Amino acid sequence: MKSQWECFLQNLGVWEGSFTNFSPEGTLLNDTPSHLSLEGLNNNQTVLLTLCRSGRDDLVKEYSSVGGGVLFFENGSFSEGLIQLGPFSEFGAELAFVHENRRLRLVQLFDKTGDLSRLVLIREHLGGTPATERPPLQINDLLGEWQGQAVTIYRDLRSPDIYSTTLKIQLDDTGRLIQTTSFGDRTITSTAIIKGSIVLFDQDPQKQVQVLLLPDGASATSPLKVQLRQPLFLEAGWLIQSNLRQRMIRSYNDKGEWVSLTLVTEEKV
């Protein structure tokens, strides 16, 4: 098994792309071209990060280790964010996929009252390679049955859990979405209303969760409000090909502590 540092090194290169800000309702607020370099130094003992965004000061950081609020999968995909949900403080995390010459990263941000405040979609490709992009995600892209495999890694770095998954998404006669998720020996069925690019799971008014359909086959699953003493998860999805999708889930327990990160790779059957 690769070390976390070796997994981080899967991200080395020069990544060209953009940072796109969206409102919680999916309104595009602004789009900023970006140039991000991750350069290995001293035989990859150190990594230098340089981020240039139009009209902003450059960000330069040097890494000689990884840890804290970040975990990496073996293909380089990762999540970074706060490890603890606290009262009267802003909250958020980034979920990032790596596939061949492309990365797709999603940042979900919540304000001091716990309300979802902003989303940032970061689409990148390795410099010198084609900047191919998927169309914006549509409900019809998701309908059907998806079978896959999930890998869950933990903050305490115990052995990962690997298990099969099934996701069924269909519409009933009224146009309401029905989703059935099976993982391991658990099955959860939930329903949602569809409003344009928003899918709102509204059965529990106190715990409403929305899925926002975004450009490049991306989706953002977020609670509309994060609450203390309630377990929560943040999820991002990426339709890499019409029959291949990845989802990443960052899970917090009822104490507001970040406990695990799951990457699901699934194919439509």
C-alpha cells in the first residue's frame, strides 16, 4: 500500500484550469482562470505548490509531509478540510478527483450560522494535454442502476474498508426522484424533488440535503445547514464517462469530528 506522501505525489505537474464560484442555488457568480504547479524537489522529498489566479496574489506553499485535515487515495484523489465542526465558525471542505490528465475539485463552504454559503468548482487538466470537458450534468445521465466498489480510508490510518455498492436512481409517476443506495449489508431509500439543476431530498425538514448538478459532469451533495450534535457528510460526484462515475464522501460523526473518507467508483449496468 502506498504511503500518504506517495499518494500525494500522484498530483505532481502543472494544472491549467479555472475556479468557478456558484451560489447555493447553482447561480454562476464568477470564473477565474488558474495555473497551479506542484513541483517535486529534493528527489520528491519536498513539494512546492504555486497557484496563480487572474487578478489575485499568487499562493506559494511548500510541503514536506501531509496530514491534519487531508487524506489521499492511491490514485491521488483526496479531500482536505476542517477536521471539526464548531459553533459560530465557518466550515467547509474540498473533495478532489484525479483521472488520467484531469482533476475535478469541489469546495463546499458554510457560514458561521451553518448555512451553505458558496461552492467552488475547480476544473483542471495537465498543461500540454487536451482540455476535454463533460457537458453539465443532467438528471437523465444518472437514471438507472450503478454498480461499483467503495474504498473507505480513516483519519487514524487503520486498514481501509473495501466493499461493493449499488445505486439505483429512478423517477416515479409524479416526477419525484427515488434513490436506493446499497453498500455492504445496508440499504437506504430516499426521495427528492427536482427543481432545474437542484435535487432536494426533503423528507426531513430539519435535515434537508440538496444535490446540485454542475458543469463537467459534476455534482455537489450538501446539507443546506450543518448542525451541531448531528452526523453529516459532504459528497462530490464526477461523471467521467457516460457509464463511469466516481463519488467521494467526507463523513463526520455526531460530535462534529471528521472520521472517514470514501471513494466510490461505479459503472452503469
